[in-house]
Amino acid sequence: MLGSMVSTPLKESGTATKKAAVAEMRAAKEIGDRKVERNIAEGGAMRLSAEGKSEGLFGKVVGCEGMKERGDAKIKAAETKSMD
């Protein structure tokens, strides 16, 4: 916003910074997703259920959709593991 009021070079710099930050966040999410997948594959039902509930609740509190989704995935995995 400041860039649109001040100068074109400043606006372009902000746009480039934003693109770089988005790319970095996507890469970090992919790493996190792989860790969660391993955790789900190796974790016990009780641990996954507890982690899922706490992560989902915390995600709701801070407004993070990714945490809510991961929490739900852990809870579903725990339910599946407990049926085996």
C-alpha cells in the first residue's frame, strides 16, 4: 500500500518480496506436510488423537486453517488405527 502512494520502484520491490515470501511459506508447508505424514504413519492411535485435538483447537484459536486440517487428519488417522 505504501508503495502505491510513494513510487513505482518501491511497489515493485514489495511485490518481489511478497512473491519470495509466498514461495518460502509453500516450501515450508511441504516440509511440514511430509513430517505430518510420517507422524501419522508411525504414531499410535492415542497419541495421534491427542495431537489432533490439541492442534485443531489451537488452529481454531489462532485462525490457522492448516493447523485445523492437520488436526482433523490426525484424528481421522487415529480412528482408523483404533479400528485395526
